[in-house]
Amino acid sequence: ALAAAGDKGGYSKPRSQFFGLWVGNVHSEVVEQEAFKAAFEHFGELCSAKAHGVPPINILPPSSSAFVNFCRYEDADAARSALQGKTVGCTGPLRINASDLMQKYEEEVVIPARKRAESARANWPGDDGIAGSGVEAGSVWGGAAAGAAQQGFNSIQQSIQQQQQQQQQREREQREREQQQREQQQREREREQQLLREREQQLQREREQREQREREEALQRQLQQQQQQLLQQQQQQLLQQQLQQQREQQALAAMSAAERARAEQEKRDHELAIKMQRQEQYEAANAALIAQAERRKKQASL
């Protein structure tokens, strides 16, 4: 509602009402800074959730914007004019517009009231009887305008709150959708990670099976090599045994031949000894005959 001109020469309203400014080209981390809030508080008191049902600053992360809610229309209007296109802290240039509710308030209350005030000021006679010269026209009209403005403002108060609630509901739904999307993405990442773990486990099992087969093949080759070595050793042992047997047979054969040669030599020696003995007997007998003959010859000569 409008009241008579206050200390700033504008419109005032009950503390339970508020006026919002949409501020664009900002981010949530910037809105939360004290410098941003202080820049708007310089123009007047901001709303409180307890007294007005809305926070002083309502952050809209998806759109990089925020609503700054003032207690007085004049303060909101002054901040809009002064900070439009300005840089505050790390933000800027700011884009500031009246909220839908504030625009509706201006269209239905402020603009018509200003027009009526200008018309009354223009038609109000002064001390000289000339219309428009009365310096108190605005002040006189202000009290009457306040009642009319109050009626107009009351008619849109419920709509303002509903639109604020709808805006907040849309923001909650947006946050819920974003949360659902994040949860869905998280579930997809978890599924991908699960599939990756299963794939890694499958690859690990395949590696283990391949290593097991390689160990078995290596063991089989080792057994075959050992069998071949054992067979070769057996063959070498058999060959050595055969060679030993051949050497033994040759030795036996060689020993039999020596014995035969020795027996033949002994036989020849024996035969030679007998022959020599007979020769000696023959020579002894011949010598005896010769001696006997010589004795007979001597006897005969005698």
C-alpha cells in the first residue's frame, strides 16, 4: 500500500509486505558474499523470513540469478536504478529487473497513483487562484491516495505470495530434477564401474586360467623331458651293460684261447721233453754199444 510521502518522498507499505528485484548475471557463490548483500542493504532494509515469509536473498542457481527482497518499494526502486549495469564484487555487469509481482504492483498501484497525483497537482489552485500552483497538492492527495492504494495492494497481496510460492515450487522441482539426474548419472556410473569390475574379474580369471594352463603345460613338458632323460639313461645303461657283456665275453673268449695256447705249448714242451729223453736214451745206449764194441775189440786184439 501507499502512504503519505515519507522521509524519502516515495511510497511506503506495511512490514508484512515486500518488493522483489530479479538480479541476473550472478552466481550462487557470489550471492552468498557479504559484499553483494551489503550493496543492496545500502538502499534500505531487506526482508526477513520471520517477518515477511521470504528470505532477504533467494538464490536461483540454475539461472545464475537471485531475488533480492526489500521491505519498501522506494528502496527497491532506488537500488534498481543505482545498481543497474554496475559491478559488485566479482559480479557484473548486473542486470536488474522488477519481479513479476513488483511489476504488477507498479502497474496496478504505483503508476496510477503517480498519474492521479500529477493530475491533482496540476488542477489544485494555489493562493493566487491559479491551478497547479498549490505546493501542498501532493501532500494533501497523499492521504487520500493511501486508502485507494491500500485497497489495490490488498487485492494483489495473495497473488504475490502465490507467485512467490509457485516460483519457489518451480525451483524445488528444478532442484529435484537435477538431483534425480545426478542420481541417475551416479547409478549409471556405478553400473559402469560394476561392469568394469566384472570385466576386470573376468580378465583376472582368464589370466589365472591361462597361467594355470601354462603351468600345466610346463609341468607336462618337464615330465616329458624327464621321461626322455630317463629313457636315454636306461638306453645308455642297457648299452653299457651290452658293452660290458661283450667285453666280458671277449675277455672270456680271450682267456680260453690263452689257455688253449698254453695247453698246446705244454703239450709241445712235453713232447719235446719225451723226444729229448728218448734221444738221450738212444745216445746213452749207442754209447754203451760203442764202448762194448771197443772193449770187445781190445779183447780180441789181446
